[in-house]
Amino acid sequence: MVLNSIEKLLEKYDNGETSLREEQQLKEYFAQDNVAPHLESYKVMFQYFNTTKQELYTKDVPLKPKKNFKYQWISVAAVAVLMLGIFIPKMGGDKEIVTFASLTEEEREVYFQTKEALAMLSSNFNKGTSSLSVLSDNFNQGASSFNALGLASESFKVGAEKASYVNELGNTTNKFLKNTKENN
Amino acid sequence: MTQTDFVKLVMPFKDKVFRLAKRLLVSNEEAEDATQEILMKLWRNKLKISDYKNVEAFSMTMTKNFCLDRLKSKQAQNLKIVHSNYQDNNTSLQSQVENRDSVDWVSKIIEELPEQQKIILQLRDIEEYDYEEIAKVVDMNPTAIRVALSRARKTIREKLTNTHSYGVK
């Protein structure tokens, strides 16, 4: 019974007419141990199909995510900037260590000349400032004398007032004298 | 698409790719290299992957083409070592390890089949694809596929019965 249907299926199978479900049936049949002896060759085939199906790909695939080159270059730039930051101050320091003793004759001369010229400039500058201060002193004096003048004019006014008093006194004495003359 | 998404997408069929590659290239190492190459190609084009309706069929087609190219270049470059004049006299010993050995025989017989039949047999009898899927991969119409498959199956069985006198009816 079973064998009959299997044989029919096998015929279809050989002609490439079986569906996937029928092939599954065949595979199940040949997976068991007691297979009709004249179908041994099929058994070998189906066994082979089953075993190869279990073969797996076990190797790891190195999947590298696509690197963003922009960010990569930013890091390089950052490193460059850091290196510059470290080395440039050092180079500046080397220059400052130059001492007076290590200068050549010519350089010293130039140094002195420069110093002299600067000293001259500064002395002239000082002269300028001192004369400026004299000027400002004079100005101040002028201002103060002006003040004194103001004071003098005020005292003059006071004097004039006093003088008017004296005048009036004189007038009254004159009147008094006249009266005494008329009485005589 | 992140790496985990990609792995999830590829997981179900990477073994199928490997087995098809091994069917065509025979050597295990070659097949591993081919599979890696295919997966790397997919990974590189991961943005385009989502446009394909059937990534698996696409990958299988890629594998088929890649392996056939590989075989062509190999045949052009290297001498193939073929044991065509090799004769096995140890039939008595062979019958002892019959069961295991006959399974090996099947693979050797399949090795001798034409490439097209190899691919179709692999896809149908091992990976259990339906005819439409196979048609996509090999670019043939279903009738032609059935004919090729029938031929392959018959050849295997004939050779098996000849070499091992199996299935004496």
C-alpha cells in the first residue's frame, strides 16, 4: 500500500513533476530504516540531500561599518593642532634663553646703539614733558594772579564804599560848619 | 541599515549561499571565500537592498553568477587535476564502508553534472525552493527547469545503480 504510493511518487519525482509537499513525503519515507531493498539507491540520494542540508556556513564575515572619512580627518587635524600647541611654546622658550654673553661683538654694538638712541629719545621726551610742566605752571600762576586781581578789585570796591562814607561825613561836617557860621 | 539589521536579513540564507557555492566550486575553502565575497557585496550595497523584493533570490543569483565566473577564470588560469584514469579495485573494502561511502558517491556524481543541472538540483532537492523561485535564480522557464531536474535525478540514480548495483529490480 504505502510502497505502491511511494513508487508512484518516485516515478513522478524522476520526471520532475512532484510538488514540494510530495517530495517532503518521500524524504520522510527514506529517512526511516526499513526501506524496500529495490529502493536503496533512492535512499542514498535522499540521505545525501538531508545531510548536505545541515551543512552550515560558520565563518564570521568581517562586516566593517562604512567609516566616515570626515570625522577621521577631524581627529587627524585635532592631533596636529595639539602637537603644534605643544611644540610652538618650546621653540619660543629656546629663543628667550639667548644671553648677553652669547652675543657677538657686532650685535652688542647694535644693541648699545639702539639703547643709546632709545635713551636719547626718552631724554628728549622728558624735556618735552618738563617744559610742558613749566608751561602749565605759568598757566597756573596766571590763573592765580588773575584771582588776585579779582580780589584787588573787590577790596577796591570796598575801599570805594568806605570812601563814600568819608565823603558823606565830609558833607555833614561842611553843613555843620555852615550852620555854625550862620549862627555866628 | 545597521549591522544587526543586515545580519538579521542575511541570516536565513547565508547557509544556502554557502551550500550553492560549495556545490559549484566543490572546495570548502573556495566556497567560504565566495560566501564571504557575496555577503560583503550585499553589505556594501545595503542601501539598495531594501529596493529588492526578494533579497534571497537576488543573493542566490549573485552567488550563481559569481561561482560560474570563478570557475571560468579558474579553468583559464590553472590546470585542473582530474582523476579520470583512476580505477578503484578495492571493491571488497568499499562494501564495508558502503553506507558512508555511497553518500560521498552521490556528491561525486553531482559534481559531474552540468553546471545548470547542479544549480537546479541544489535549489530544488536540498534547499527546497519552488519552481518560481528557481526560475528567478537561473533565469529559465519552469518547464525547462523540470526537464533539467528530471535529467539530473535520473543520471544520479543510474550512476548509483551502476556503481553499486543498488536497486536491482
